[in-house]
Amino acid sequence: MEDNRVSSDTESEEDKMVSELNELKSKNVLNTIETRNKNEYFSKNMFNILIKVGLYTSTMFVLQHYWVILKVAYFLFMLSGSLGLSMFIISQSISPRSKKLQEEDCEEEDTEYIIYTNFLNNKYEDYASCLNDNDYLMTSEEEQVKLKDKENHMQVTLPFQNKNNVNFYYDKSDEMFHYYTKTSLDYKVLNSLCRTYVLEKKCMNLFVDEEELEYISTLVEEETQLETRCEESNESGVETHNYEDLSNNTDSDEKDKIENDETEAEEKEEKETEEETSVFYKKKLQKDTIKKENVEKKKNRFIHDGNITDYDTKFNKKKSTTNNNMDYNKYKELFNLLQT
């Protein structure tokens, strides 16, 4: 009996402990729920308050600074519009049409450059072909003086620089070439004009530029070399030989080799002696070459006298043939006519 009582007492105590623990847990859960609800309520209220405060402050700021805000908005609008226009223009410039236009401009520039270079290299071959011809030389001074007359002037339209007109002639008094055009021309262009003028008027001896003449002489030498080569190639034909001739030629070839070796040895000795003696003259030769280089080469002389209007006033003057003197009889006749 006593054992049963003890077990019941122990069970009752455990149940009490379990019930107490459950009560405590339920109280903690309720407390946490309450704290959570309180925090959520507080956060919602604070959020609503902040929204109201933000709206109030923003409206007050806008009302106080509305003019500044309008200016900033206008500036941003203009900036975005300008950026959009620039991007549109760039996209149009990169379009295939603009590329075609650029290519056409490049082609025009190339053609103008080709025309300019062709004009500078004009009449070289003609001048070289007539270099040794006495008919193209003007030796008499009287004929050279007549080149100043208008009949002996040359009129040319340049294929570049907006196709300017040029009037060109030679004056014996100052031994210079005169020209009339809108603007002064480069020396290379004037040399090309001078070549054409000298060939047309057959006064090639007035062309004095040494560099140009040296270049033309090289062209003449090249032409003569080509002619000689062509003549040699035409003259040389296929030759036939017999067996006996070939055997004789082999013996002669061996003799020629021996003679060539002896001559080469002699030439080497002569070169060594010449080098020993030439050491003493190297400095003098260098000084002479430096002096020759420093000497200025002759060039053609040109003068720009003015525009085409200046040329017209100088060479297209009409002489007034009217006489200002009047006789008494003529005066009387005119007086009678006026009275009638």
C-alpha cells in the first residue's frame, strides 16, 4: 500500500512540473507575439509619419524653389536635345551616302593632283628631242627683243587653281620672263610654262635652269642607249659553226684565259700603286667637291607684273587719234550750225 502512494505522489509532482512548464511556455509565446505586434505597429506608424514629413518637405521645397527647378529642367532638356541631334548628325555622316561623297571628294583630289603633276612634267620629251636642233635656237638679239611684242606673247589657261589665265613673254632688256595672272605662281609651274614658251617661239637657248637641263640630258642619254641596244639586237643574228671551228675555238679560249689572268695581275699592281699615290690628294679632291656643291646653279628668272587687267591696260591701249586743236573756220561753222 505504501509503495502505491509513493508512486502516485511522484506522478502528481511530475504532472505539476509539466503543467507549470507549459504555462511558462504559453506566457513566453504570448509575450513574443505581443512584442512583435507592438514593433510592427510602431514601424508602420513611423513609416506613415516619415512619408507625411517627406511629402510636406518636398512640397515646401518645390514651392520655395520652383523657378530654379524650372531652369534646371530646361537646361537638362536642352542638353539631352543637343546630344540627340549630334548623335543623329553623326549617324547620318557615317551613312553610305556620306561615304560615297567622301570617296568622290578623294577621287577629285586625286585627279587634281594627277593633272598638276602632269602639267609639271609637261614638254620634257619634246624638249629632249629638240635639244640638238639648231632651228630651235634664237641667236640674234633683234629677234630676242621682238619677243616683248604682243604678237610673241603666250596665253595659257592653267588646268588647276580655278583655271586661271596666264600671259607669258620674255623681255631682253632685263633678261627675265614676265607673266600676268591673278596670283603669283610656284617656280615649278613657271618652269613648265617656260618650256612650252621656248619650244613654241623656238628660243631654247633662253631656258637657263641647269638642274632641268641636266635632267633633260639624262633623258637624251637614255634614249640614245635604247636606240643603240635596239640596233645591236637587230644586227646580231644566229651564227653556224663547224666541228673543226669549235675545236680551234677551244684552244684559242685557253690561250685567252692565260692572257686574261696575266692582265688582271698587272691591273692589280697598278691599282695598288695608284691608291698609294692618291692618299695625298684625297683632301684636295674633297675640298674641290665641296666648293662645287656650294656653287649655286643657274635658274630662270621670273617676274609677276600683275593681273590680266594690268596686262590689258599695258598692251591693249588704243591711241587717241582725235586732235584737240581746232581752226577758226571750223569753230565758225559749228557756231553757225548751233544758231540754225
